[in-house]
Amino acid sequence: MSRLTENARGVYVITATPFDERGGIDSRSVRSMVSFYIDKGADGLTILGMMGEAPKLTQTESVQLVREVLAEAGDKPVIVGVSAPGLAAVRELSHQSMALGAAGVMVAPPGNLRTDDQIIEYFQHVADSLGPDTPIVLQDFPLAVNVMISPSVIDRIVRSTPTVVMLKHEDWPGLAKLSTLRQQEADGRRRICILCGNSGLFLPEEMLRGADGAMTGFAYPEMMIDIVQACRHGEADRARDLFDAYLPLIRYEQQPGVGLAVRKYVLAKRGVIASAAQRRPGAPLPPAAIAEVEVLIARQTRRLAELG
């Protein structure tokens, strides 16, 4: 498997972790899920992210999932989320994942970092711990980890830490931040890949601001793939029309606390995974929510048919 570089582009789907009804990893669904994303046109996959229920897995289970996804992914690059409170756990899972063939690892800052210098030093420690052959994706998700990383801090990290080759950008609001990061590159700082999250909620605008693609797990990866392709071909209106068709369901999935249940319900409905089960703590969608999701899916299908 080739290593991740700053030249990465496109859609790297954040995958769910399929569980059976007893809470065990569903290996058959892992295989069908990976095949589904590749068949839809994903450029790569990211596993063990925050929406992949990574904190609910043991270290042994995490390595098992890495092995199973890599076995099915073929030549598609796979990024492994390795975020943890301590560097020892980050280093262990990173080294095991890279040895199995991962393309790189994704790291979010721990929530106890408060100053710019602490954030910069942390990523330098991560890079030193992982070594020069492990590409790093810096996950900037302040709404989840409560660590604010300013553009100037990202600039300093990129300048001082050459193994940071990608930014997963999901600050919110974040469009001005994205423009600032690209301006820093125009002013002479080396370029890195920027892929955007938040279920693609701002994807058309992010692409037009200079993003290289998406890294998120909305249950319709074709939405992200088609919008990224449209933007690449200068078809901004087409991208916005596609986005508008999916927006109600994207919005519904963004609800705190139930978003993963919505995503897994839709993936199961589409036959991607066998069960919408989450590992506890995590509850399935109640009947009223299922009815609302079904209405949104029906309306989405109709609007996409109208677009042709």
C-alpha cells in the first residue's frame, strides 16, 4: 500500500464500524461495506474515526478491523484513526496499522490542550513518536474535542512537522479558515491536502474555497463524489443542485446524539451493513425518527430523479 501524501484528492469515506446485534464486529458487513464504498467511487477510506465508534473498541478489535478493511480495500488507501489520550496508545495502533499496510494515520488533539504552544508541541511529539515514515492527518474538529486550532497554529505545525500531509477540516464556521490556509500556501508555505467533514454540510462552498475533497461518512457517498467531481469540472451550479437534493437528510443526520443512529439505519436500509446496531452506549432510532428519515429519503429520491 502506498503512503499518503499531500497530493491526495477526492473522497475518503469515514466508515462506520458494523456490529451484530450482540455487539460483536460483523466481519461480513465490514467486507460488504468496503466493497460498497469502492464501487461507489471512493478514492480512499478512513476507519476508526469518531463516527466509527473507535473508543468502544479494544486495541485488539481495532487491529482486527484494520486488518479486515485492508484485506478488502485492495489498492485503495486506508487511513486509520489513532487518537487517544496518551502517546503510547497512539504509537502502538499507528505502528500496527502501518505494518498491516495503512496509508497513514489520523490524529486529533487531546482535549486538555489549551495553548497554541501546547498544540504545536503535541503534534511534534506525535510525529517524533511515529517516525518519518508515518504520514499524519491532523484532525481539526473543535466542536468534538474542544481544542481550537487557529490558522496560524496550523501554519506552524505544517512548517515544523513534515509528516503532517493532510488536514481534516471540520471547524464550524470554517470557510474563512479554509481560505486563510490556502492563502498561507500562496504566500510560500508548503501545500497540504485539505479534506472536509461535517457530513458534507458545506461541501460545495468548501470545494470552491480550495478544498481537495471530503472526508466524512454521510450514508450516501455518491453525494460527496458527485459534488467533488462537479466542482472539479467547473460545474458549480450542478454541485449546488445535487447538494440541495441531499440537504434535508444531511441536516437530519447532523443532530447531536442521534446522527450515528441515522447513518447506520440508512446504511442498513441500503444493504451496506446487516444491522444498524451500535455498541453500547448507543440507542437505535425510535419509530418516529425512522418515519421522518423514510420521508426524507423518499423526497431525496424524487428530487434526484428530477435532476436526471
